[in-house]
Amino acid sequence: DQQVKQNSPSLSVQEGRISILNCDYTNSMFDYFLWYKKYPAEGPTFLISISSIKDKNEDGRFTVFLNKSAKHLSLHIVPSQPGDSAVYFCAASERNTPLVFGKGTRLSVIA
Amino acid sequence: NAGVTQTPKFQVLKTGQSMTLQCAQDMNHNSMYWYRQDPGMGLRLIYYSASEGTTDKGEVPNGYNVSRLNKREFSLRLESAAPSQTSVYFCASSDAGMDQPQHFGDGTRLSIL
């Protein structure tokens, strides 16, 4: 049973527009959520996180929104840049347990 | 600042051969992890070590063993490689709890013929 789902395998966005990547989860015990970015031939790198006590966290061009009642989170990138083209992984965890990752969404930002 | 270092970067094995993937981190992190990434499957946890001296199974442990040699090093061993173990393997580490952001190595691409 997949606890963290990223239902869009890919997304294409024009440079300068907003990119919205979505993630759904099934485990109501999850209390910490993260987004990772991965370029080809490199390891994933941590991008941004949010605790379940918040509904929004912002870091520069990146904002993560959490809707606990819907068990849904999203990552907004504004404005999108060609260098943002990568695979984005959503991850979630209960306190002090290993992260559970989604399958990833490949973002292509078109110049 | 090296972070998490994995060796080797590439390896080709024949079915039935054994192999140890090495991982070392220089961030003084307590927890270390091994993942595999397959097309369309995301990152799946093989084994993890919450702290030096402990190891636990993750989602897909069959066919693998691990050793937490010391705080810095966490190795993954394939005793008898199978084609189904062809994958990209990532090692990661984290500090102050397993639910904290993990730092990843650049991966080992392993092909088993």
C-alpha cells in the first residue's frame, strides 16, 4: 500500500510561470513532510519541509502548502526557471521513523 | 565538505556474484540509510541504522545485508546478486532523528547480468 502518492509522473511549465507539484498521503500519523529535488546522476537534495502544525512554509521561490484534512500537500515554484527542471520527490514521516517517499514527478521548465 | 561518499559509482556483476557497496559520511550524523531507485518506483528503503550499533529492515530488505562499521560508515552487501537487484543505490544520513532531512550520496549504478 503506497502511503505517499505523487499521481503526476511529469509536468511541463513555461519559464516564468508557476509550477505546482502535488502529493497525497494516507497515513494520518505523518507529522513531517519534505520535498527533495533530484538532477540526473546526482543524489536527491533537500528542498523544503513543513511540520503538521503549520499549513504553509515559504523559502524564496518555493512554498509548500499542507492541507491535513485532505491529506494533501503541494509545492509551488514561482517563478519557474529552466534550472528547476528535475525530478521532485515528496516524503513524509511519523516522529523518529524513516521517511517514506513518493515515486516522484519530473518537472520540465521550458524556456 | 564531502558530505556522503559512495563507492563505487558504477559496477557490473554477474548473477550469483557478491558485492559490497560502501558509504561514508563526514557530518557526524547518527542515522544512515540505504535506498534503491528503480524507474517508476521512487526511492525505496532497504535498511537503515538509527544509531551506531543498530540496524533495521526497511521496505525491501530481501537479498541484502548491512553493517554499521562505525558512526561514519554503513555498507550494503549483496551476497548472491540477482538481475532483479539491478538498480541505482543511494546512501543517506541524517542528524537528530530519522524524520529529519537526509543528505544523500550521488549513488551507485549497479547492473547485474
